[in-house]
Amino acid sequence: MIAILGAGKMGEALISGLLRAGVVSPGEIVAAVRRDERGKQLQDAYGIDVMTAAEATAAAQTLVITVKPQDMGALLEEIAESVAPGTLVISVAAGITTAFIERRLNGGVPVIRVMSNTPVLVDEAMSVISAGPHATEEHLRLAEHLLRPVGKVLRIPESQQDAATALSGSGPAYVYFLVEAMVDAGILLGMPRGNALEMVKQAVYGAATMLRDSGEHPVLLREAVTSPGGTTINAIRELERHGVRAAILAAIEAARDRGRELGAG
């Protein structure tokens, strides 16, 4: 039995993906949520049982915790007495270390730390996972099995999790920010918003597909678009002149630092 504790957007996406992929049946997954109306929505949509966090914990062999970082301490206190020995805990909370969870649960509990992102909603997530000291290779494989239906999975050392949160967890927001700016540029140049958005969406989708499927380094792909004396090199010059590259580096570093602050409480 798998329990999803805190079935917001991320939790619901995991429920939906697991059921669509046939990894579990509705009778093999339960959820715990704060609001009764939210629980009713999940029951109606997926045919799963909704319980209190303690009840769901006691019924499950695998816990997937998707609450906000600031709510993690209170949830762990609520479920601590219900966690059976050997229960696998998978945490999807920015900044929360495996040690933080282990200290608040029964000794020796295996913990897997995960950072995913919002494309989980369309089965295109990037989930990075790290094992706590009591998690084994078998636990890592189980976590991968649960996450693959909603995207790609990559193992990394836990020391890199805050960086992964900044780069991959927040990454979609940076792309949307760029899209927004490009659409505004199209409007500035006289295009209707709808046409500008359609062109930018396809440009981003096409570029991402080429980056994924070609195996080429992004520098080579960019150079293939950048003709000598052409339009693209003039645009690149302006991006460099305005410090866009440096701003991106600083932004991701700031996100990394904030993740550490959240983990520290």
C-alpha cells in the first residue's frame, strides 16, 4: 500500500500517473489531505480511499510526503507513532533533508529525498532522488519505479539537492519568464499577442526537442542558428551586453540559497 500525504498538485499528479501506468490499482493507494472537499474530489476522480495522515501511514508500506517544507515538522510529529519499522519514506519537500526526517521518526527508517517539478502534471517531470543513510539500492529502485510514470528520474548525492531544486525544481518558471519576455517583444514589434505566443511556444518546444533528441551540446545547437553577421548574433550580443547570462547564474544561486533557508526552518 502507498500513502500520499498532502495530495496537492504534485501528490495528485503522482496518483494519476501511477494509476494510468498501472503501477498500482485504486485499492493499493490512499491519500491524506487537510480539507474534506479536497478528499471528496480525489475519491470521485480516482476511486481511492482518503484517510487521516496517521491512518494512511499505518496502512502503508511506502509513504510519499508532498507537503510544503514549513508543514513537514508538524506532519512528522503527527505520524511518527504510526510509521511501522521498514516503511519507506519518500519526501518531495524543498530543502528538507533526510536527516531532518529520520530524527523525527523511529530509528533506522529508510528515507529517499526527491525534488521534482510542475511538468509532473503532463508526465514530463524531472525528478532527482537521493538516498538517506538507511535507504538501500532496493529502496532507490522502488522510488524510481514510482516516479518514472510521470517523467525522468536521476540519482544525485543529497549534497546536490539544493542546487537541483534551484536548477530543475524552479527551472520551468525561468522558461515561462523567458517566454513571457519574448511574447512582449513580439507585441513591441507589432504582432498580435496570440500569434506571438504561438510562435514562441513552438520555438521553445522545438528547441527543447532538438536538445533532447539530437545529443548535441547546446552551444553547437545555438551556433547552428547563429550565422555570421546575421540577425541571431546581433540578438546574442545584446543579451550578453545586458548581462543576461550573469543574471541567470545569480538567480539560480539565489534560489539555491533560499532552499537551504527553508530546510533550516
